[in-house]
Amino acid sequence: MTTETHPHTSDGMKVLLLENIHSSAHEFLEENGFEVESLTGALTEAELCEKVRGVQVLGIRSKTLVTPRVIEAGKNLLAVGCFCIGTNQVDLRAAKLSGVPVFNAPFSNTRSVAEMILAEVVMLARQLGDRSREVHAGRWRKVSAGCFEVRGKSLGIVGYGHIGSQVGVLAEAFGMRVIFYDIATRLPMGNNRPCGSLAELLAQADFVTLHVPATTQTHRMIGPEEIARMKKGAYLLNASRGTVVQIPALAAALKGGRLAGAAVDVYPEEPETNSDGFESELRGLSNVILTPHIGGSTVEAQAAIGREVAISLVKYIDAGSTAGSVNFPEVEPALIPGTHRVLNAHRNVPGVLRDINRIVSDMGANILGQVLATDSDIGYLVMDIEREVSEAVSTAMASLPTNLRTRVLY
Ligand code: NAI
């Protein structure tokens, strides 16, 4: 797909997809020349060590552990795709030091989370969770006290990234006034308005929705002081990370009537499996919507994840692009017609580039394009050189003591 002027490097390469990855990935990889084997379950370390030997690309979700032993066994492994958000299941450093980039799909479920937040804003304003529970229990409680339209109300978004800004767009369609606070300068969507501080946002918003990442700065970010700054009768929504909100402070504010409701999707401690029980001080409180970390869980998000990771893998295999990798320096080089591309991952020590450039110049070859990105451990180099000498150049590069991986693309 990326190499209109060059052949597919992926032709005939083998991909192993585990854990019932969405068919969108299988289809896309096959369209791009890969031989794909899809299995429904995860594999044990021993099974995976056996299977990984024969494949160039491994696709997993959250249950497959990619340990240093698996990486070691994957002599032909070129890349790993995590068809999910988290990448804790992979030893990212071991992969990196073997020259294997790992890709994931952090933004495929953005819209799913944003839609759920909007639904919850209306549900909280109308106490729909409680009414539904009552009618299910055989109680007919037709009330309007404490129930509001969201039109004209202000929505305060904390963390105006992928999800936060989508929430801002959707909320305006409901006629809400949208304000946001972010530590980075963000371009406001529509009529969304930035606030200078979190305190300013908390004092103004009828609804506060959190869309920040888990960092030391956001750890327990919303506690008694922040809740005290919120308007009386305001609502709090958290579908970001469980560590951001101090649950006892939230429970106290709800019980005392300081807040009129809350919607919580993420918790400081979450059950490991669907058969584990769930405990929280928030259970049983009125006008509190509790969901089991499903903000991003939709059919559309799964399909988008399948496609997004598959695209990243094809772009890496066919063109050397590491955009979207979680453990490799990021490079997205343009294709230069009529050239021969060599990829090289090496330990980041002084003098590597000098050695590589000497190899190329000693062979009288011309470098037509060269992109290098580094982190503290490795350097990743994409070189476009003259066709005739590329095999010889790559063999010499691969024999340098600093070499981790060298691969000729075309
Ligand atoms: P993002 O990285 O696009 O946006 C996060 C924003 O928060 C950035 O603009 C960043 O500058 C800002 N930020 C960071 N620290 C801040 C601070 N101290 N105060 C104010 N702003 C701050 O992330 P994205 O994709 O929008 O995700 C947001 C959160 O949603 C993440 O925590 C993610 O884990 C969570 N999430 C939850 C899902 C669910 O199922 N409930 C699904 C997907 C994401």
C-alpha cells in the first residue's frame, strides 16, 4: 500500500495472529501480500516460542505474554502488533534491544469513549439510571424535580486530547457551553473555550469530565479540595484512569449532596476477569452510573484497532516507518523512486553513523536519503542508497559490533 514505486517486501511473509483479533486485520494483511494464520486463543510461552520461529510478524491482544524468551526464539521476527491499547504484556525493552518494534492502537476507540460520555451527561441530568432501576423493580416514580436539560449547561473537559476534544465537539451539538483545561496548549474545536487553570474550570462547570492520562501529575488529581471548588449540584464523570479520582472524597460528596451525580468507568482497583466480584464505596449511591471499564469497548473500535495496527505493521515491513511504535524511535521516511532502502537498528554508542557512512562511501555508493532517530538505547536508521550495492552494504552493516538488526527492503 505504501510502496507504489517499489515492490511489496511483505509478499509471502508469515503473520501469526492470536486471541481472536478482528478480521479487519487478517483481511488487510492478506491484501498486502502476507500469509496469515489466525488462532482464537492465546498461547503459553513454550507454545509461542515454538510457533514464533517461523513468522516475521506476531499479532497479539492482552493475554499473550511476549517475554525475552519469546523474543529470543523469534529469530525471524521483524515486528509485534498489540491489537489493543496496553502493551504491558510485551517486554518492550527486550524487543527493542533485538531490533523488533512493537505497535499498538491507542486512538482507535476515541469516538466510542466520547459517545458514551455524552450519553452519560444526559443520563445524569435526567437521573435515568435510577428511574430505569426503579421501573425494573416494579416502582413507578414519575418525577421532574432535579431533572434538567443539558442545553445551555456548561461542560468542563479536563484533558483536551483525542477523547476530550471529541467530547467537546459532540457536546456543542447538544447546545452545551464547553470549556476545557489542558496542561498543553490545544487548538479549541468549534466554540470550545480554554480555561487558564483547573480551579477556574471546576468553579464554572455544571459537568466535569476527565480525559487525562495516568501520570504522577494526574495521580489522585481530583480529591476533597477539587470537589469543594465544584459548583454545588454539579456532576463528575471519569472514564480516563482509576487513579485520577479519590473515590472516598467522591463518595462523601455524593452522599452529602454536594454533587448531584457521577459516572465512573475506571477504578483504582479493577477486577481481573468477568467472574471476579466488584467492591466500591460508590455502589448503591443514587444517580451514580457505574460501568466496568467499557468506555472504548465497541464493535467499531475493535474493527478500527484491527485496521490501525495492521496498517502500522505494513508500513513498517514495506517502508521502514516506525510511526505508532511504542518502543522504537519514530521515523516516517518518504519513498524515493529508484533507490534501494536499508533499515538498521543499532546500539546507540558514539561513532556508529561514522562507521556506517564509511561502509557506504568505501563501496563508492551514493546515499540518496538518510533518516536517523535515536533514544538512549538504540538508533534506528533508514537509508536510501544506489541499487547495485545495497546487499553488500547491508551485509557489512550487519557485521558491525553495534548492529541489532539490518534489513534490505527493496
Ligand atoms: P490523549 O493523550 O490524546 O489526551 C490526553 C490529554 O490530557 C492531553 O491533551 C494532555 O496534554 C492532557 N493532560 C495531561 N496531563 C494533564 C493534566 N495534569 N491536566 C490537564 N490535562 C492534562 O489521550 P486520550 O486518547 O484522549 O485518552 C485520555 C484518557 O482516556 C487516557 O487516560 C486513556 O487511558 C483513557 N481511555 C479510557 C478508555 C476507557 O475504556 N474508559 C478507552 C480509551 C482511553
